[in-house]
Amino acid sequence: MRTIMALSGGMDSTSLLLHLLTQNCKITCISFNYGQKHVIEIEKAKANIRYLNELNFQIEHIIIDITDCMNSLYSALTDSEVDVPEGHYEEEQMKKTVVPNRNAIFSSILYAHALSIATKDVIDVQIALGVHSGDHAIYPDCRPDFYEAIHHAFSIGNWESEKVSLFLPYLEENKTTILQDALHSCQVLNLDFDQIMRHTHTSYNPDASGRSSGRSGADVERILAFHEINRKDPIDYVSSWDDVLEYALHKQKEQEM
């Protein structure tokens, strides 16, 4: 299946890429530089694409710079004057990490690319996204009704839109089941799971060397997922694995109280 997908360089989209490779899809990955503080995620995405291409997986990778249209938006992820909040993903302050209309902007660009290929080559094209249920509480633009509505809008706003579909396999999944899917995909593809995950980035507030803080909501969610599948996260954290895991478990306990 001809596929256009958003590849942030994070754990979810990388797992989705692996999933698509098991289905023998012809894949174009699009990464967006939108002025995010954790832009190192794009370097991680490039590293994984190089690794996979060296193993004869043919994946096209396009990086699109949209900083000029995003740098005026208010968000802890893009505004240098707003600190990235720490804690559990579902805490109220995590709403500061919302980037206004981000997924609508991304989806519009992805749809334009998909429809262009579908029209030019007269084929069906799917748009694949790694959005999941863990995002639903904080990010309205990761919810099923958002994607139903925006796909409908794109469909009625374009000719030949019947050639383009959405593929959202993780929409009702969580970080743990996404990691389990990545493990399974690596087994099918005969890939090193730790090597792949080492070249992913999730933290919203890495240090100057690109090491994950272990304290942003995205970090906590990722750490807990690795803990759930009884594996140590292979990426570099500012603190030891034991320290970041202890922090994540503490925040989880606080959230459950």
C-alpha cells in the first residue's frame, strides 16, 4: 500500500513505521520542523531512516520546515519564555504543551502530499499517523472525532479524495501496547528493538546534549511504558534509569490518588 506518514522521531511514529514495514508498504515519511524545543527528534528520525535504508528497507524521508508559520504560536514547546511543565501527562499544566492547530496543519500538508501522489500515479494512498489514546486527555487534536471531522473536510474540499484514506492503528491504544507492537514488528523484520528505540526522542525538555530530562509528561509516559514491558529504555537520560523510573512511578501514584 502506498503510504504517507508523519515521522516525528518519537517512539509512537517510529513504532508505526515498523508496523507499516511489516505490511510491505511503500512509505514516504514526512518530518516537521516547527520550531520545537526538542527539534533533536528530527535528527533521531534521520538516524533511524539511515539505519533502515542500510538494511535495504527503501523509505523516502522528507523534512519540511514550517517554523515561519509556527514561531508566533503560544506553547511551551515553541515559546522560549514558557517553561515546559513537569509531571504526569494528564495533569492540568500539561495543556501548556498544546501547540494551537498543530495536527490540523500537519494533516493538511500530509493530505496534500497524499492526494498529489494519488492523482499523479492514479493509485490509492493512505495517510498513517501514530496518535494514541494517551494523548486524548490533553490534546483534542488527537481524538477520533477530530480526525473524522478533518478527513471529512478534506474529502469535500478536494477532487479525487476517494483515493486517500486515513490509517490510525493506535488511536485506541496506549504507550505500552504501542511498544509491544514495535517489539513484535522488530521480531518479524529481524531488527534490533533497542537499536531502533535508541534513535528515538520523546522528551519535551532535553538538555543541551540532547539527553532526555525524564521529567516532562512525555518522558513519564514513555518511562512507564518501558517499565510495563519489563525493559530498560535504551536512550540517554540526564539521570540514571533507576532515578527517572522512580520519578515516573511517583508521578503515576500521585495521579491515581
